[in-house]
Amino acid sequence: MMNQHTDEYKIILVDDGSPDHCGALCDEFAIESDKITVIHQKNQGVSAARNAGIDAADTPWITFVDPDDWIDDFTIKKEIELVKTLEASVDIIMFDYVREYIGESVVESLSIDSGFCDDKLVAACQRAPFFKLIQKGRANPYSINALWNKVYRKEFITKNNIYFIPEARKGQDRLFNADAFNSTDKIYYLNECLYHYRCNDESVSNKYNNNIVELTNIEIFELERLIDKHNLSLDVKKLLDARICTRLYSCMRLYFLNSENPLPNKQILVELRELAENEPYKTAIKTAPIQFLSIQEIIFLYTLKFKMYKLCCSLVRMKASRFGDKLTKG
């Protein structure tokens, strides 16, 4: 971050009650550079930390960098040159990025020319946080939900009261962007890779979580609230139904079938059946559109639709075994 080829930027580091020496390390960085401001607060979660950073920012534009990731030396300079050209005619700028795996780098791009998004792309971006980015009838893995491949105009964020929801500890980025993208049509795309996202199988999002069902319910509730807030179409609600079904898979992977779950298999099956046969999952399983689902997702959905829970669990275990997930209950 400190090797950028420009002086026209500031860095805000938020120490969210870190139990190790991160806070002291942040203070050392601030001593070395007047570009750095450090905020110390008691642990409140990543959403509260980001909100504090937004409020403290006194620059016209904001971008986010996750702790494990990195940006190229010219990233900030290119962003600044672009926003100076566009001025107030844009609220969100998004750009390409690289997913960094061990021994492999994968570029994800919209693969179109740089420029303002047309009406079709804007509509696709506005719908994407409710399930996937759909272009020309197909799913594109390019992330509309991530924060780190975007630049946001600060006035746009604060004027529209777009903040992170502290209670939502899953899908925070998705919720933020669902609100942001549906609050504007002034979106610009830059066809350049400016960010490196480190993919880590040991991240918190891949670990056993006995609160995952509760957190998933909060995320779903907030997405439903945003559909009402922005008066979105029935088609968007259908996309959310598909999202709800795929979140059930995450619940199975991170809780129900995780090897660290202490419950007996019979109790796990009872809890899974109870969850799938109550709202909002019951309706979502019935009405989710399959045209945007992968073959594996369709099979998963149909095992739930026909209440074949044992088969569903077996299929999830089979898929997990292929990728080395810790699902050993059987």
C-alpha cells in the first residue's frame, strides 16, 4: 500500500479490538507515515470496523483492501486519474482482479471495453447481489458482491445512508452492494486488473460454525428488506429464492455435516428437515428458478424438493470428499 506511485491518497487502519499486537503495529505504521490514520475500537466485528472507516474518511472516494490481499503499485494512481476524469458523473467504479491460489493466478473480468455500464449491465449488477451476476443468460463468476474491486464516491455512500449492518456477520459485502448498486445507475467499469485476492481454504468463511443458520436467516431477512426498500421486481425475488437454496448447502457444509458437529446423525437429520420445511426455505425450494443453477445445484435442489434428505446428505458428502472438506459424518 505504501509503494503507490502517487501521494494523493490516505490510509485508514481500523483496529477492531484485536487480541494480538495488530493495534500496536498499526500505530507504528502511523508514526512512519502521515498518510495513515489508526482507529482503535473495542471488538464489534468487521461491519462496525468498516463503518468507522467510512465515517473517518475525508477523501471524496473510498476503496477497501482486505488484510490478506494486495494491490499493484499503480492501483491508486490509476484510480485517482480515472475519478478525476469522471468527476461527479459516476458513483461506483469496478475493475478486474486476480484470484490468487497456491501456485495459480486466475483473472476474473467482465471482458468488455472500459466505460459506463449500459442499462442491461446496470440491471444485471443490481440483481447480482441477490444470487449471481447473469449476463446473456449465463452466470459470470465476476464478483459484484466484493468490496475490494470497487471504488465508491463517499458523498454517494453517506447521502444514501449505505452502511454495513453489524448484526449481519455473513454476507456483509453482498448486503452493502445490494443497497449501493440499487441506489444508482452511474456505474463505470475499468477493464484492468488492479487487485489481488488471496484465496484461503482456512479462512473463517470455511470453518465450522454452529451459528450459520441464524446468520443465514439474518442475511436473507436483510436481502428481503432491500427488495422492499428499492421496490424490486418479482424476478429479483426469484433470484433470492435460488440464493436461499444455495445457502442451505452452506449450512450443511459448515454446520449440519461438518465433522466438528457433536450432534448424532439422527438429530442432524431432524434439524435439517425442520429447517428445509419452514419459511423462507420451504417456498424457496418450491419456486427457485433452475435456469441459472449449475447441474450440481439443480440435483441438490431436487433432493430437497422431494424431501430426500438422506440422499441430499450423501451427495453433499460426496462433493466435499472431492475437495477435501471436513465432512466426515456418515
